[in-house]
Amino acid sequence: MTDEPKRVVILISGRGSNMRALIGAALDPSFPARIAGVISNRADASGLATAEDFGIPTRTIAHKDFDDRASHDAAISAAIEEMGADIVCLAGYMRLLTAEFVNRWEGRLINIHPALLPSFKGIDTHARAIAAGVRVHGATVHFVTEDMDDGPIIAQGAVPVGLRDTEADLAARVLKMEHRLYPLALRLVAEDKVTMNDGGTLYTNLSETDEQALLSPLGGAQETRDLP
Ligand code: GRF
């Protein structure tokens, strides 16, 4: 790869385990992106300490310090620019974003959602999946657009829903898939192999391995099911 690695800023609100997965992937010199910074809207997000342990610059831009959503988002946008981001990853960032923010970063702003979109947008996805009786659930990485959890899909990972699954069982199984899926999806976005085009997703020059990354990628142990 001759291209410079892309600079990625990650937005978090909490524990940052997906952020951790992205940081880990970007430690590999062959990964096409570097994590340039982490921004939280909450000072108590435990992910901040994790990022600092890796020597990654962090900023807290607390929403409660701003009068409205527009000024908070504008401050975050300015910080992202200062960090020199090419790509912005939402990783458990629990704030709705303004249209101005989304439009500013459109096509370079991606999110991971703990459900197979377009099913179960919003919060409490695992409890709702169990209540609905679905036998397959999962995670989706998508481009962010103005409507919440609605942008063009990049990659999805499915997991089985066990008949005796608790919400915690299912959340843990989906999270494991998230940690696998998000770095693979970021890689393809950073390589410009997946772009947002005309309101959809455009895939270009994908190898067979790239295509496998987009649909329920397997872990190192090649496990397909881990029901209790
Ligand atoms: C993940 O399930 C993610 O999909 C959702 O929020 C959760 C964040 O977890 N958007 P973490 O902070 O990455 O551990």
C-alpha cells in the first residue's frame, strides 16, 4: 500500500470496547488507518482512560457545557478538524447528531449499531430482539445520515439467538461480533473500497477476502455458533 494511512477520530460516550477494537486493529502497520484522537461527550466515559493508555490524544467536550445541540456539535466538529480526521467513527456515541454535523462529515462518518438494520433501530436492541422472537440478530456498520440508524449499510454480522438467551447473553454474543466487524469495515472504508454514493453504498475492487469481511466475518477460531 503506497497511500498514507487515513486519520480516524472516534467519538464515544462510555466504555469504548469498540473503540478499543479499532485501536487494536490500527496498531498493525499494514492497517490503512491510524487513530488520531478520541472525543467523548462525557468526562466519566471509561473509554477515555483506555485510549490514553495507548497514547492516543483525547478530548472531553461535554454536552452539558453547551446551550444547545448545534453549538455542542459545532465544537466537536472543530475538534475533529483540529485532529486532522479523514474519517470519523461513532463507537457507542449516545447523542443524536445535528443535520449540520452529519452533512459536514457525510460519506466519512460511520457508526456501529447492535442490530441487523433496518430492524431494531434505536436503543435496547437486544431486549427487543428477544421479545420479537427473532432467531437471528447481529450488528451493522453503516454510513451516518440525518435519520438515526438509517444510513447506507457497509457490513453486517449475524449471530444466532438462543431459545434461553438472556439480554446479557445476547448482548455479549453481538458485542463479540461488533469487535470483529468494525475494524474490517473501517479497513475497507479507509482503503476507499467502500464509499457512500448517491445515497447508497458503492463497493469497488473488493477481493474475495474483502467480501467475506462484509457478511458475518468469522473469528480466529472459525466459530460459527457459541450458544450456551
Ligand atoms: C455497542 O453495542 C455499539 O454497537 C452501540 O453502543 C455500544 C457501545 O459499546 N452503538 P462500547 O462503548 O463500544 O463498549
